[in-house]
Amino acid sequence: MSDGNGAPNLKVVDAFDLDDELRTLLRPGEMVKDEKGRRHRLPRYFYEVPSHDVAMQTRLTHHFGLNEFILVDLKENQRLQQFPTYVPCAVRTLAFYLEQFRAAAGASVHIAVNGGYRSPAHKMSHGATPHMWGTAADVYRIGSTILKTKELIEKYNEVAEDLSDDLHVLPMGHVTGSAADDHVHVDLGYITLIPREISEDRMEQPQENRPRFAYEERRRKERRHSVEEASEPQ
Ligand SMILES: [Zn+2]
């Protein structure tokens, strides 16, 4: 399901075309306020993940599989725990940054359950958090080191901050109403990704009986190979 080159060959769907239940859960295009009262527009374009097997097999980057970003438990809405399930397309941008973070940290980076994409219906979704955009990850372990002390969290927060101004981290103790705070939170803010295959030339409303989706184009390397093969002398 992937060319191993950073882009999953998954179907991209406009969430306005999904059924009523899914639209109600994913709330495409709706505005949500963050804790400072700033408004952010929820993503509209999602990868459709048809099965657990596909989630397991799809690589977003060399070291990150799609499955790692959609691991949820009962805190997620029941429908969204089933397949097909949906994840905002910006998740692949997050994976790219996490791949750089992994290299800078010098060890494998492990995302917690409920620590990747969380839908607006997820029990931990209070106000706009980048988790609802698929652009945040809660990392609970790096290599064999469990991130449960202030020192460790500050150390890896610094690694993330040194890596790019695009990466935002939260101090230890940022999880309100939670008994434990044992992870490094990194996010890219409220990025929404509109795949190039998608045309935006219509109003933001459901199109009755006209589902719109696209398959992502094959990436450069794969295209190049197929051109080379086609132009090889017989
Ligand atoms: Zn987080």
C-alpha cells in the first residue's frame, strides 16, 4: 500500500462526502476554539484506511507506520475505532518531522495509545488541539527510555525545539485532568493538507450522490522508474 517514499497509496476522501454519522463525528470545515479562544478550522480531507492490515502495512516514512498514528482505545468514538477509519492527510507531514526527530534523538520514537490522531469526538478532545488535525504526537518512549521524569521530558522537548521552529512542544504537566503526564507532546500546529489530486471548486456542503475522492499519484521515484522501464530499448 505504499511506495516507501513518504506517501501512502490510500484513497483520499472529502469528509463532506461521507455518511451523516461520519460527518457528524469528523466535523469537516467546522471552527473549533483553542484554550486561548482562537478559532481553527477542522480538516476536510482524510485518508480512508480500509482495514487494520492496511494500517499495519502502510509506511508514512521509513520508520513510521500509519498504524502508529491511529492507535486509540475506548476513549475514541466507537464508529471511528472500526474500519474504514479516517485520518487527516496532514498526518504524513507529522510523520516526516517525527522521522527527523527520531534521527536527532538517536533512537526509536514510540507514540502512545490515543497519542496520535484524535477525532473531535474523542474523549480527550477538549477544544482545538492539533491532535484533531493529525499533526500532534504524544511520545511516551524513546529507545528503551520511558519518558516519565521532568528531566527526560525537558531533554527531548529541547531536541524537538532545536530541530525546527515548526515543532511545538508542551511543558510537563500540560495534561489537565489526567493522573499522569508521562510523554513528550510535539505538534505542528493547525496544518491542513489538501492533496494535489483534490479539486476545491465547490461549496463546503455535501454533494448528494456525488462522492468525491482521489487516489494519490505515484511519487517521483516510482514514476521515474516506470518511465525508465518504458523507455528501455527492446
Ligand atoms: Zn498531546
